[in-house]
Amino acid sequence: MDIEVRFYSPTIARVIKSPEGTQPKKESLSVIKVPEEVEFTVKEENHIIHISTAALQVFVNAETGKVSFADIANHSLVTEKDYGAQFTEKKDANKIAHSVRQAFLLDKEEPIYGLGQQQNGKMSQRDQKVYLINQNTRVCIPYIQSVKGYGIFWDNYSPTTFNDDSQGTSFDSEIGECIDYYLMWGGSKDGVVAQIRDLTGQAPLMPLWVYGYNQSKERYKTQAELLEVVKKYRDLKVPLDGIVQDWQYWGKDSLWNSMSFDPATFPNAKSMVDQVHAMNAHLFIVAWPGFGPLTKQYTEFKEKNMLINFDTWPPKSGAKPYDPYNPASHAIYWDYLNKGVFSLGTDGWWLDSSEPDHINISDKDFDQPTYLGSFRSVINAFPLVHVGSIYDSQRESGSGKRVTIFTRSAFAGQQRYAANTWSGDVASSWSTLAKQIPAALNFSLSGIPYWNADIGGFFAGDFIAGGGAKNPLFQELYTRWLEFATFTPMMRSHGTDIPREIYQFGHRGERTFDIIEKYIKLRYSLLPYSYATAWNVTHHSGSFMRALFMDFGNDKHVYDIGNQYMFGSSVMVIPVTSSGATEQTVYLPTGSLWYNFWTGKKEQGGKTIMATAPIDILPLYVKAGAIIPWGPEVQFAEEKKWDNLEIRIYPGKDGDFTLYEDENDNYNYEEGKYTEIPMHWNNNSKTLTIGKRRGDFAGMLTERKFNIVLVTENRGTGAELSKKTDQIVHYKGVKLSIRI
């Protein structure tokens, strides 16, 4: 076979293997990085070709084909198995192709993470055999990250079997022109995420309002019903920023996804959008990749040979998916979407069924031709090219409005398309809730930072008989799920069978209503922290949901913890995932002092404790050195400027935080129109330094107040700390220091 090693940077090596003389011409759908000019040296001794950059060493055994990797300090990273590459000739859509397999050898006790979103309840993906094909609730990305600080992206879009057992770790794809993978050396866990983002694209910043609270259900059946939901939230003074219109706003199934509103149920869609905006909310509209046979889209795509001939949702409708692999299809799709929906002033997209749904499956369906080859050969990249086409089209439209998408599936690189993937149509159960946490963390470790889940689970039919939203069993599950969702990149309530609006659960003064309101308000109090975290995601390849080993890699106890995580840099979240719980086991990682968020009580790290967890308390711990800005009480994200922020300091260690602000919903930040205010806490001198403001933008605050709070035990709980201000600082953009 032929082996090629190609460097994309000093820390990223691409390995291509192919049957001798075949000369593959594959172009990646995921990788957009242009290879850098990388200096390297090459020498050969005893059939071993040694290639070295400033950061990475690659060894190629010219006899066995084995490729091995080490860092520049000669620490072994990972090695292929001798003779571990396999090509098996097979026919694919009437042409000769190959199945391709590569086996690696990992250290015996080496945890690995990734594979997208696998709802197997596992944090480390060792000792797993997983068939990677995108489906509802399963997002399959052939990517692993090691606790040792490297990642491997297997760049193949066909169904792929990942297997890790005593014989090795392998990727085995059904169709491939060649073996093609990237070894990324990040050094740290954040470093590996930064490498995959560098390779496949950075995550744009979503508008500020998306980080608030979003309400949905399956489905609002009329224009009046949707508007009434927003009005009730405003009347109740419960914060809300997004409302979602699900399927069938177009009418009958033969018109599935016509991207036009049925006048019988939505008589004036433009007025509906305007009224949503007048109530200071934003509207998501659903769109699908499949089209009913009576739609104009179906007719045009069929005439232009841009349909893939298999059945998609809904059943018995005759709907077929379009071919998003064909670049010419993108303008057609967007033209209908723009004229029927976006031109009305809508704000965000719900791109459902982006796997896509595949029903009445037969093996020949996978041999259907697409623009890039058989459907089998490119199936897993369907969400990437579909979501990407909408993102690119809206950006090119010149609207200036930030693209905002949530969708049901993903593939490597999708973060570059402002896509927030949700975990699919999951069941309303405690076991499902528990599985969401490691699934989300592994998804984030796969390089895609935006994730959410239907609060309460999608299928809630088991709870209808007990009273639906008034069923105490469902109320408990929903409450615990919502507490968890407060600390995910998108907080969105949705489901079928049982409506989820806050007033469905009772009235203010009743326990479930009050807890839901409490956590929605907490979400808004944390907006300055969340938006700064979002900026770190965009500007520094950061992560919202952080597996504990990312921040506490020296503590081996955290390597396989999948039921706790860091939300941003400072807050550790421990969701409650069992019914009737009043306490929760919490492991406090070593290397930090920890504060109970609710009480201020301090605990040393490196031990397991039992945290009090009544139904209204989600165990939260803040690490020493944290600086957390606390936003004003609002009904929607942009109601008030951040001119009077509380700054909470958790002493015990030095710490830093950067407050980020911009124009909230345009792309001027890409041209440098934003501000950063750096803050540093010196624990020895008990001094907070607020640095000089960096940058500017139209409408920015030129002066403001900061209410400084030093967190200690017995000074109040949760939001009540706002009554305990230590100092009030008037800030005009110049550096100042405050001793507390």
C-alpha cells in the first residue's frame, strides 16, 4: 500500500493509506483548514522513517505499514498495530470501492472519550463496540480524545464500526476511497478541542437571547395558540426569549415541509412574527430535509434529479429527502425557505430530522446515488452539509442577523454552522435523564460545544394517566431535568403528550411552578457569565460543558465521572437523576477549595461528600478563585443593560474572569466591535483588579457600577447574596484596584 503523512500544522498530522497505485483524490467534507507550511525533518534507519516537527514525531514502519506518534519529548502518544490497515474490495453503486479498517494500540488504562453522542451511559468509551451511523438520539462522530492529550479524527462518512477490546482499538468503515485520519496533539484536554476546531472550524457566537429560556412543544396548532403562550409568560412575568413553532404549520402531510403557512391555522404569519417581536421574544421555525409529494420543492428537486429515492418522515406520505451533497440544491432550498419563512422576520431555525429520518428501510436504499456517490458512502455527513447550507445561505443573504440553529444530528465540523444539537426524541424517564450527561460531555469533547435536550424528555405518554403536567411523578422528573438544563448551552423545554409551559404545572405559590421559575430566573442571572463563556468558546476554542478531567487532569478519580461536570470555568454541576432523592453524592476534585453555591460553605477538594439536594436544590459547587458576574432581574435577555452588575468573588485562590459585551445579534464582533473587561483576584492581598476596557462598539456602556461581593459562609444563599454588597465601584473603563 501507499502511505502519505501530511502535516496541517506542527501538531496535526494527516495519515492517508491506499492500495498501491490507486492515488486517492478525496476532499474532506469536515476539514476546512488549509495546511500550513510546516518545517520537518526526515531520516530513515532500519526500515523506520522518522518525521519530526517542532511539536510532533511520526514513525512509519516501511515493512509493516505501522505509524506511531510521540510528542517532542519522546512521550509515546499512540501507535497503530503492525499490519493493522485493511482494504477489502467491494462494489458500491456499481463501482469498485473498498471497506477500510485501521487498528491502533492504546495503553491498557488509558481512558478515551468522544464518538459524538452515544446514549450508553458511559463516560470513557473503552471496551465499547459502537456502530456509528447517525440516527434519532444517536449522533455518530468517528473521533476519540485521549486523556493523554491527543485526538484522532477518522475522516469517513459511511457507517463505521468502532471497536475497543483486548486486541486493540479500531475504526472499520463500510466504504472508503482510502484510510484517512488526523492525529492531533493538543497537550491538554482543551488543547485537543482547540486542534479539532482549528481543523474543522470555529464556533460562531449566537445572539445573546439564545442563552436565555426557550419554550416549545409538539406542537402549537394555530397562530393564536403560539401568541397566547408568549403573552402568558409576559403576564406572569416569567422570563422568556424564544418560542418554537414545530411541524405541520403547512397543513396536510402531502405538503410536508412546504415552508409556507396554512392560512386556515396561521392566517397572517407576518403579523404573528411581528407580535412575537412586539412582546420582546423571538421565533424559531422548523424545517426538514424531506418534502411531501405535493410541494413545489419536491417537484423542482425531482425535475433536477436532486431527490434521494427512499422514504422519509412522515410515514405513508411519499416524502423524500433532497440531496444536500449537491451544492446546486442549497440555493433552491434557501430560496423557498427565505420566501416562505425568513422574509417574515423569523429569528432561528429548528432543523429537525437532520440525520435524516429513514423509514421502510431496505439495503438498496443505501445504494441510492447522491451528488458525491452512494448514500452509503456519505450518510453520516448528511447533517453537516444540510445544516451548513442553511447557515451559509443566511450569512450570504446579508440580513446581518446571527444564524441560530438547533438540530437533531451532527457530524465533525458542524460547530462552524452555529448549530446547537439536541439529544433527539428521548423518553421521559430517570434512566434517560442520567444518560444525557455523559452523552453531552462526550459530544462536547468531540469538538462541538453546543448541545441541549428536551426538558422532561420527548415521549411522556406514561405520565398522562396520572394527570400529565399535574402528575407528581412527572413534575419531579421535569423539575430535575429543568434544573440540569439550566446549565447546558441551550435551555429549551419541549415534548409531546404533555405540554410543558410553566403554567401547565400550577400557579405561583405552588411548589413545581416556583421551582421552575426559580431556575429560569437563575439562568438569566447567569447571562453575563454564560455570554462570556460563549465568547471563550468562539474566541479561544473553549467549551460550555466540561468533563472534570479537562480541568482536574491530575486527579485520576475524575477520569470516568460522567454525572458531574463544569459549566464554564467555575461552576460544577451535579444533576439529580433519581426519584425521591434528598441527598446527592458529590466528588470534589483535588487541587481546589470548593464553595457550596447555595450556602457558601467551604469544602476541601479530593474527597466525596453527601450534598443536601431537596427537590428545589441542584447541587452546585464553585471553585475557589472564581469571579462570577451576576445579571439583573429581567423578563428577556436584552431588557436591561449590564450597568449595575454584581461581581461575586470566591476567595481561596487567585482567579481571572473577562466580562464580554457586544451588540448582541449581528456579526460586527467579527470586525472587532466588542469589549472585554479583564478582572483579576489576588487572594493574598485580597485585591480585585478591574483592568482597562479593551475595544469598543456602538452603544457600549462608558461607565457603570460594579457591586462587589466576597462570598463567605452564612452570608445568604443563591440570589440572596445580592443583599450583601461589600463595595460599590464606579468604573469608567480605566484600570482600578479594590482591596476587600
